[in-house]
Amino acid sequence: MAPETAILVGIFAPLAVAALIPFLSFQANLRDAAGPVGALFSFVAALIVAKAVMTGASPSVTLVTISEGLDLTFRVTPAGAIFGCVASGLWILASLYSTGYMRGNKEKNQTRFAVCYAVAVHAAMAIAWSGNLMVLFIFYEVLTFSTYPLVTHKESREAINAGRLYMGILVGTSVVLLLPGIIWVWLVAGTLDFTNGGILANRLDPAHAPWLVALFAFGIGKVALMPIHRWLPAAMVAPTPVSALLHAVAVVKAGAFTMLMVMVYIFGIDFLADTGASEWLAWLAAFTILASSVVAISKDDIKARLAYSTISQLSYIVLAAALASSIAAEGGLVHIVMHASAKITLFFCAGAIYVGAHLNKVSQLDGLGPRMPLVFIAFFLGALSIIGVPPLGGSWSKLMIMTGSIDAGLPLMVAVLAVSSLLNVYYLLEPVFRAFFRPVNTDVKVDTPLLTVLPPVITALISVVLFFAINILTSFSQLMVMP
Amino acid sequence: MLDLAHIPVLVVLFPLLMAAVCALLPFRNIAWLLATASTGMGLLAAWTGLEAHSGERVSYALGGWPPPWGIEFVADGASLLVSTVVAGLSFISTIYAKSLIEKEIDEHLIGKAYAAWLLAVGGIQGIVMTGDAFNLFVFLEISSLATVTLISLGGRQDRRALIAAYNYLVIGAIGATFYVIGVGFCYAVTGTLNMADLMVRLPDATATAPLLVGFSFMVAGILVKAAVFPVHIWLPAAYGYAPSAVSTMLAAVATKASIYVLARIAFTIFDGLDDMVFLILEFVLLPLSVMAIFVGTILAIMESDLKKLLAQSSIAQIGYITLGFSLGNVLGVTAGFVHIVNHALIKGGLFMAAGALTVVMARRVSIDSLAGMGRAMPITSSAMMICGLSLIGLPLTAGFISKVYLVLALVSSASWWIIGLVVMSSALSLIYLWRIVEAMWMQPMPASGRVREDPLIYTPLWVIALINIWFGVDAGRVFRFAEQAAKAVGAGG
């Protein structure tokens, strides 16, 4: 398959799945098989595209010219190649898992759920491979709207209110800040194409640069920078497969990815370093990292705790992008991968505990470890990766961002990251210790479907594999920061 | 097959002539067929003209009297574009109107209703096509009186329609009178009524005070007809209480023609008097547009009746169009014309859906009573959703294109605080749409169960919804036509 064809397959396989599902809904098995099969197509396509990108190519497809100077173009950048693999690869596991979860919980409206889920993945793939900022924005919005029915899936009062916050913050920030930011760039640079080294150097008045950075930093609501992070904990009202794939990977990583793309391919690292336009952002990211970790400690609800941990981890990537140093930006890209595999593991485990034992509080987990050992071992590995302990993937990205902080002349950030790791140890290992080191709990009836146990085990193993596969990742990240 | 030279007059004549026939016909189906055929012919003529338009101004001398003495109809980039929008939307709403008019209007009045309908359309087309400032007043009155008749037909469902019609009659008459007084001043100074001739003669006039007064009167009168804040007060009740089919047609096309006239006055007739035009645009139209956007959005958020909510939102949307015009440069006026096209599609679709819901529920539709209707009428409701998302400017819909070009025009003229206000109100419009979404889709289906939906109602609705998507993905053509229109009215020149 030519890389150009692969781009189309990767982006439109999920959409085809979404279109097919309503017609397959008469037969639940057939309907639920559509997701994994489509995911497999997407993933293979993503691998083909990534292979082409690794050799230095940047395959591109223009679907349609929306208007003069506004092409619906997909062009795969090295960063996009990586993100595409992450989103489609984890979709395979997530779609298997969500089948197990939705059936185990006997949820209603499973067809609508499956359709929106597939559309969301379609949007994520399109974001990953977008060729210019406007295409990225278009699918950024599609992603928001397609995930709304997933967040409000339960249709309870609480879910609807969460949906309001979700739409209000994500759409509000994107329309009020992000879109004017994009149009400002368009007018200043005359183009919106992602270009190595950025497009704003010598075109944007350096005095205006911090303001433009602010439009993007707060306009990209999906990256959940404080104080616009509230939508993410609210979105946890969604079924766990949504939290796992979308609010640990696709949606939030689309935010982080957008941030990275804007900083690297629109502003350009050198331009940011010369003007210091993003230094304030690094401090805000540092604040978010620590503040949300502290909030996470206070949360007893497992998913709420994981949500605040995600906010903290997303700001690692914002920090990496804001440091204006090549090695930090590379670390940001690597962190997208590492955190995705680790955090999806944790959410899968949280869901498995909920389906299997109907528990959702950290304080209820005492002595549960021996009853569901695989789940808690997977949780342990995921937690270690986020903390940054070798031989797990998360250690590499943390190291790269730390190096980048010194490189950028902000050694204090190393301390911030170290303190954050300590806080991670506290709030992520607590569930594991409670499960294994408290007396065995035999009161709870445990019945975990296999489809909810297998995926977290696999993703936990992926976190280990990624530690040893770091060279592949850095070969992409080096291509990304090449001038 | 159509002689291009005759197009300016054909688009007006098709509906006007057929109106007379319809009024005399006792058969409602034939009246509907004739109405459909004549609006369809109008669309064919307008579209042929727009497609074949080469940038050259085609003039048609009525009765063989050459302008500036005789009345002139003009086909140029701007009039053809607006005329096509009017023809297209009136054609599709005529098809849609059949089942609704039969349900909402007394049997013996149906033929006459179609006659008034066609008169309104013909009058609006006349406003768009005429090149004569006084003749424009005549068409303004024709369309007004026909519209008043149509609105008052809503009196069977709700007596408040009669008050709304009366209000529109009085306020509309004041607007038209203001306009004609303004024309009188210009005529006194220049001795001509032909727009192109006025454009040439006005700069040479020595008496500038009467011209300023005339210009202000004309603009003020047209602002009333275009429902620009704060002289929009007739609109929510008129659209809210008119029969559903009438609301659809009016919302899609009626104010668009008046907004177009605004551009004609400012950029064509008074083209040579830049200072005066700038004064009105910068200090009257621009602030009013921004206020319209905010007030309309906020009133829509607070409104509980569906049709009135859509009407309040129209106030805000008209504000977006006039905001583009008030910038006065090609980019801004282009953005205005783009939104004239897109908003006609958006609001046309939404009012169609509101009409479909009204007919099914057989009462006024409030937001609360929409509970679960998404599940009871999925075909209608999902098309309504597409138009709604287009209204708030979701990418890949027509509304997004409007928003991008408006913001682009604002950024290029460095109007930072206005951009802030515009995008903020655009985000606020999410609130009123979301009240509808939550009611329709996040509630259990009403006890009455699935409703059988009428294909004659939902097919036109879906056509509009799909065009909303089409123009969101492939906007180049609309943009080029809009740019051509902006240049034709003489923006920035």
C-alpha cells in the first residue's frame, strides 16, 4: 500500500466503521467486531505511513480545497506519524475492552456509543495527520462534538451537567481564543502549513509573540492547563472505555499534540528561544503539574484521581513545548506515547475493578489484590511508568524533559519534575499497596470478564517494551526538531 | 435557452405574474404546483444568470425606455447572487410549504395564500434587481403588504399573529417612508432616480447638507426593513407567529434583500462620498451590529419558544452580516455576502424543522415541550441538528466558513476588541443551541412514541442540511461569488 493510500485508509477506516455500525446493530457480535477490525486497518495503515516518514518522506493527500488558501490536506509529520500509531494502536485494545465493559455493565444505547467512539477515533487520526493548522482545528472541533454523546452517555442529570461543562469549556476556548489565534497566524504568515522550523520567524513582531502563545495555550482547552482544566474531571462521568481511550489518549493527547505542533511547526523552537515568548507558559505548566498532583492526592474516587494525574502529566508536555529547547520538545513527543500507554493501563484497570467488583473508591480496594492479581499488577506497572522508573517507558521522557530544562536555562524545572514524581508515588501506588498489603478481602464478589483484564495487561507490557524501543521513538522526534 | 439579457426581468416576472393566476384558482394543489413552477423558473433564471455572469453589468430597460429616464433592472455580481439565494430558498420552501399550509391555513384561503406568497417573492426579487431608487420603494411596499397578509394568516393558530402583522405593517411603513424621504432629498439635489446615475452625479452636488440628511433617512429606513438592532422589534413576533411555512420563507430570504439594499446605498449610490459613508458605517452601523449580535444572542438564550428563539438568533446573525458590511473594505463586504448565503441556508433549515415539529405537536413549540423529540422524529431532528451546528459554526459546515471570513476581515482591519466580542457571542450561541440539544436528545422518548414523518417536509429540509455541509467543505465557489458581489456593489472603491 502506498503511504498516500494508507493515509486515507487510516483516517477513513474509523469513519467507515461508524457508518456500518447502525446497519450491524441487529447482531451484537457483528456490531462489536466492527470496531476492532476497523482499528486493525487503521493501525496497519499508521505503521505503513510511519515507515515512510522514518525514511524522510512526508506523504500528503489533498482531499478538497475548501476555499482559496484553505486546503483540506493531510500531510504526515514525524510527530503525526507517532501520534497516529498511538491512537489507532490503542484503539484496537480499547474497542475490545469496551465491548467487554459495555456488555458486563449491560449499558443501554450501545450502538450510538460505538458510532460516536469510532467517529472520535476518526477525528483523532485526522488531527494526527493534518497538514495545516486549519485542518487540525476542524477535526479538533469534530472530536469535541463527537465525544459529547459519550460523556453524557448515562443521560443522568449529573452527566448532562458534565456535558455542559465539557462543551462550554472546550468549544468556548477554541472559538474565543484558538480560532482567532489561527487566523492571526494566517494573516501574519500567509500560510498555515506545518513547516520545519516554524513559519513565524521574521514575520511576527516579537512583542506580540507572548500574546499569540497565550491564545494557543488557553485556546487548546484539551490540554487542560490550569485554570481551564475543569472539564476533564467532569468528563469522568462517562463510561470507563471513554475515559480510557479518549480522556487518557485521544482527546487529551490531541490537545497536547496540537500544543506541540503549534510550538514546533508554527512558532519554531528557535523563534521561541530567541524571543522568550513561552517562558511564562513554562511556569504556568510547572504550577499545573504540582497543583493538580496535590489535588489528585485528595481524591478518593479512582477515576477522579487518575483525571487529575492526567492534568498533571499533560502539563509535562506543555512544559516540554514551552521550554523552547529541542531535547525538551523531543521529550514532549516521547511523553505522548509513554503516558498514553501507561494511563490507558490505569483506566483499563479502574474499569475492570468497577465491572468486576463494582468498586470505584481507592479506600475500598483493601485486600483486593490477591482476588484480581493481573489487574493490580498491570496497575502497578502503569503507575511505575508514570512515576518514571526504569525499565518502564515513562522514565525516558521524564529524563529528556529534565535535560531540556537545564538546556533552556531553567534548572528549577528539574526540581518541579522530581517533586511531581514523589507525589506520583504517593497517589498512584496507594491503591496497589492497599490491594496487596491489607488483609485479603473475601466479602466482595469478584467476576471480571476476560475482555476487561487482557487489554490492561497488554498495555502494561507495551510500557515495558517501549522502554527498550526508545531508539525508534527518538528517530522520529529527531526528525521533528530538525530545522 | 434563456436570453441572458432578459434575466433581470424574468426573475421578477415569473412569481409576480403567477401570483395573479394563483389568486383566482380554487384548486389548492394546482396553486401549489404553479407556485413551485414559477419559483423554480425564477431559480433557473437567476442561477443561469449567475453562472454565465462574466463581470459585465447587464442592464434591462423596462418598456424600452433607456435609463436614466426609464426604469432599469440590473444584473451584476451582487444582484444575481442575492437573487439566486432568494430564488433558491423560496423554491425549496414552496415545495416544503404544501403540507404545512394545508394544515395551518383555511381551505378557501389557500389559493390566495399562494398568491400572497408569490407576490412577496416577486417583490423581494424586484428589490434586488431594480436599478432605480424609487422603483425599489415600490417593490419594498409590494413585498411588505404581501408579507403582512401572510403573517396575519397565522391568526388561526394564535391571535397574536394579527398584532404581529399589524406591527409589521406600521413599522415597515415607517421604514419605507423614511427610505422614500431620503430618496426625495437625493432627487431634489441631483434630479435623477437611477442608482448608477445618482452615483455619478452625487459627488458633484454642491449642497452636501441635504445629501447627508437624505443618506441618513435612506439608511435608517432600510435598517428598519433589515431588522438591524434596535429597530428589529417587529421581527421576532412576525416570524414567531406567522404560519410555519411563511416563517421559513421570510427568515430565509426577506431581510436578506434589505441588507443587500443597505450595501447598494452605501457602496453604489453614495460611492463618491466616502467621508459621509465612513461616518455612518463606522459610528452607526458598526456599533449597532455589535450590539445586535450580543442582544440577539442573549435574548435567544432567554427565550423559551422555539420559533421566537430562532427569530432572536436571526437578529444576531443579521448583525454578523452588517458587521461585515460596516468594515467597508472588500474583505468585510465579501464576508457579509458569504453570510447572506449561508445564513439563508441555516435559518431556512432551522425554521423548516421548527415547522415540522409544530405541525406534529399541533401547538406552539417551547423548548421544554421538545423533550425526547429527537427520538420520536429522528429524521427531522438530525437534519435540524446539522443546521444548528452550522448556526454555531462547527467546522465542515457553512456557518464555519462565514465565521472564518468574518474574523479574517476583522483581523485584517485590526479591530481587536470587536473580534473579542464576536467570538464571545459566537461561543454564547452554543448555549441556546444546547438547550435544544439537551431537550431533544437527552430525554426519554415521549409516551406517544415514534411519529410518522412526512417525506414532503423532511426531504427539502435534508436538502438544505446537506447544502450546509456541502458549502462547508467546498466553499470556494460561494466565496468567489461573494467577492464578485462585493466588487459589484463597489465596496472599497
